[in-house]
Amino acid sequence: MSSANVKEIPFHHVVLEGTSYEIGRIQGEMIKKSPEYLAFLISPPTEIPQPDQQQLESALRFFDQYCPGLNEEIRGFADAVGVTPTQVIYYAYSHYSTGHCSHMAVLPGASQNGHTLVGRSYEWGFEDDFRLCTTRVPGFAAHLGFSIFLFGRLDGINEHGLAVTMSAGAPGEMPQEDGCRFWAVIRTVLDRCRNVEEALELIAGIPISFNFNLILADRNSQAAIVEISCTHRSVRRIGPDTPEQFIWATNHYTQPETLPYDIGRRWNSVARHRSIGSRLGAAAPNIDQETIRGILTDPVPEGVCCHYYEDGMGTLWSFIFDLTDGVYEIALGSPRVNPWRRFTLNDPAGYTGYTAKYPVESPDDPEAFYKLLEPGAEE
């Protein structure tokens, strides 16, 4: 692979510590060093209907009720960069991008070392934050996860050993209902919940405006997959006493309650889903980190890794979390060309820069790779 086809992009691990307002100010001071990104964060795009004053006030009340601390963090950021909080695009995007991802959770009954393991691959294009955040706020659970629109989270693990991962359930379909987008839901779960039970209870009470699959897993050997199509939702739980000891998801719905909303199913999602299930099933009850690493590293259809960044289908990062012993391995960039690194929730405040490599490729047969399938179809 020639170097001319490989992009190198800076990636940052940011460790934020303080009150919600203080963390907002810290991020504002950091972002001021990147004028183009700052302009994006405070300039809502014209193609999105902009909320009027009444809607903005409603959004502020909404986040105070469902996502405590978020308004304060945004206010700190706004004060640091010299704008009003309502100018921050997070509100325009989040109360009214879709990743093509793959993720899985393995309980002790299927793992070689008797631990709970979580694997995740995030695919998208180059329009992203490229930030891994460790966040420590008094009154909220410390957590580690990747950011979106600065304040939201795409995934993560918190100090209680609760992991949250997601994938689009109907890529490209715009939600209609009012409510939180997934990045606000995930941030709130990481901030407030100690286990799968609490997370499911919290999610059930949040109005959600998005189509996605959520996997929850905790160090108490509990896991669940939640398929969400705005107000339509289904939950499947596994635990120590269930026959199933692992769950997984890609970019379509699989449960009977949500199959009627399975309108974005594509061949590549079905191929990834089939591969994950087959490889985990073949390795159980001896699934280990190397099993998951192989799935995350091998290209589709043998695994889930892709380099199709110009199509919004390139692996930006992958991770393997051992929830039992708290070991968090992350590959910044495609794991086929980037090293795996270890991170903790105790890294010192500040930020560390990395360079991640992204090979830019195209599928051999784009029409077949992105073929739209009927709801529930396997080919």
C-alpha cells in the first residue's frame, strides 16, 4: 500500500477534570487554538432548521431534566469562546451523522478467562472529532469515551464498569420525533448509571429521536441490546443464567419488534453481522481478546474493518474493553495499520497527541457492497 493513499490525522486523548462548567471552559480554551473547528461548533449549518427562542428554551429545560450537567458544560465553553450558549450547534443537532459500526459483548460464560469483554469498531468519514476523552466531574461517574460535537459521546466505559456502544440502526434515515440524539443518551448513561439495570431504566424514560442499536454491558455479567427507532424500541437481555452468552449488532435491526423499521439494511451490514456471530460462536466458550481483535482487524466480509472513508465507511477506531479487570485497549485509526494502546480512567489531566494512519481505499464492487436489502433479508 503506497504512502500516497494513506492519510495521517492527529488524534487527541483529552483528560478533563473539574466541575461541568470548568470542563466546558477548558474545552473552549483548547478549541480556540483550532479556529476552523471552533467556527463549526458555533455556526449551526444552514441546511438544518434552526430552533427559535422558544424551542431553545425548551431544549435547555429538556437537557436540565434528562442530561444534568450538560447545559453547564456548554455554558462554560460558550463563556470561554465569547458566544451565547444557544449559538453552540450541539442544541441545533441534538434536540429536534450516522456511523456504520459493529460492536459486541461477551459474558464470562463464553470467555476464556471468565471476564466480560466488549469489542467495538467505529466506521465513518473524516468529518469527526478525533478525540478520546477521559472525563472526571464531581457528582458524576468518571468515564472514558470518544466525543462527538465536543459534548456528546459515541461510546465509552465508566468507573463502575458499565460500557456503552452503538451503531446506526437505519443509516441515512432521518428521525421525525422530538428528543435526544444518541450522543446525548450515551453521555447521560455514562455520567449517571452504575449497571445495565440502571441504564435500561434511564433510557426508558428519555424521549429519543434517532434510529440506532445500543449495547450495554457491566462487570456484573449483565448485558443487553436495545434496538431503538425513536419511540419504537425492543430490549434483549443476557446474563449468567441465559443460554446466550454474547450479543452483537451492526447497522440493521434483528428483533421482531423493530423489524418493521428495518429500512436501511445493506449487504455489508448483514455480512458483518454474520461474521461476528459465526466467529464468536466458533470460539465460545473460549473467546478472548485475540478473538475479538481478529474480528475487528480483518476486512469485511471475514471481519468488520473497512477503509472506505470517502464513502463514510472507514474504520476510525476500534477498542476491546475487559470490564472485569479494567483493561482498555484502543486502536486509534484502522487496527490493520495502527498499534493497540492501553488507556485508563486515571490518566493525568491534560491532553496527549497521537498520529493515526488511515488508508483510503474503495470497494471492488460498490454496488454489491452497499446493496439495499429488504427488511429482514439475509442476502
